[in-house]
Amino acid sequence: MIYRGMDQAALDAAYNNGAAVGIEARDRIMADWTARTAALAARVQARRDLRYGPAARNTVDFYPSGRAGAPVLVFIHGGYWQFSDKENYGCVAAGPLAHGIDVALVEYTLAPAIRMDGIVGEVRAALAWIRAELAPGGFVVAGHSAGGHLAAMMLSEPGVLGAVPISGLFDLEPIRLSYLNDKVLMDEAEARRNSPIHHLPSVAPRLVIAAGAAELPEMQRQSTDFYQSCQGLSLDARLALLPGHDHFTILEELARPDGRLTDLARGLFTWSRR
């Protein structure tokens, strides 16, 4: 047994979100997201590939709502830190944009070209740039899957008014022990150093921790355990397990103007002004 009573095959399956929904279904969803992203970017005249650092993927796409002085939602894409791009995920901006919220999507270097410490450092640099150039009054940070992990790592960064980690990874030890580490290449110390559940601040912005109620049990457990750890420190956190959603369909709740995640993210902006 390698982790929580699971052998290697069971642990690998416990974190294989693509296999859980079916590879063909996942690929259809991703292709749809990419097409919708291109259409939305053209419609709102998104500013693409704004540079925050020297590496090739150190870029941000900015989707303007057209509202002067609009609040800003920062979104960090998923892909288990080793694949995918902001161009696959820009469609999630549609929900916030409909409510006058600007959206900035962050790109970062992928493993194995970079270690986890470096990925976290790049996202920190991206948030500092966004605060300086796009959101001097601060922003809410969200992310999906690996992006949910990265959003949770940013709780103490200047300018973060709230966070919405979606289907996130908060303890990286099972990732280190699984097939995913073939490219991420974490050792035990690096996995612990970059596990948000082990480094919660005593003071943090308000959190909405979201996951699909139809996700793999381990993915749900990650969110539930993180929420319980936040409660243990009396942090202002809310757990949202969304019925009927798997690891991929959950993002429709942010992409839709009337989506549950859109509503929860809007609430963080309202709370931050109190």
C-alpha cells in the first residue's frame, strides 16, 4: 500500500480525471472550451500575451468587461502543471464579464521544464504584475485543478482579496507518489513545501473551495480536507460541492453568467468592500 490504503494502480486511478470521465469526452470538452475561448477573445477584444516575466510562457490574457474601474478576477488554468494553456480556458471569463468583472488568465511554464517551486514563483510574479498593471485595488484569484492548487498558494500575496480554488490539489504528497510525478519531479520536501494545506496563514482572505460532487473521491477529499483545515484556523472559508458536476463540467458554473461559481466569485468582491 502506497497511500491511504491504495496500491500504485489504485492511487494512479484516483487522480486520473481524464480516465474518470472518458478520454474522448474530455477531449471534446477541451476542444469546445478552446473554440469558445477564441470566439470570446475576439468579441471582447482581449489583450493577449501581456508579458509579466522573461520565460516564453510568462504571459497573461486580459478580457475587459468594458466597465470603467471594474473589479478583476485572476484565473489560473489546470493541466496537472504539465499540460494545457490559457487559450484552452478563456471561455470561463464569460460569466464574470457579464457582471462587469474583468478577467486576467495566467500562463506559466510547464513541468518538466520547471520544478514546482519555479511554477509557484512564476504565478507569484504574475500576480505582482497584474496588481501593478491591471488591478491596483486588488483582485480575486481563482483556478482549476492544478490552477486551484496555485490559487491556494497565493493567499498571502499582496492584492489578493479572495480566492476560489476549483477542484484543487491541496496536499501534493499523493501527487508525488503517483504517475503524475513522472514529469512534475517533486521530492518529499518540495511536495510538502508547496502543499497549501500545510502552510495556511493565520490571516487569509475569504475562500470558496469548490469541487464537483461527481468528481473522483480523492479530488473531493482534497477539497473537504482543505476546508476543514481552514475551519481549524478559523479562516473564513466556504465549501461548495456542486451536484452533478465532474472535474471538467464544473467550469460551466463559472463560464455561465448565471452559474453558481460566477455567483460565488461575485460575492467575494462584495465581501471585500465591506
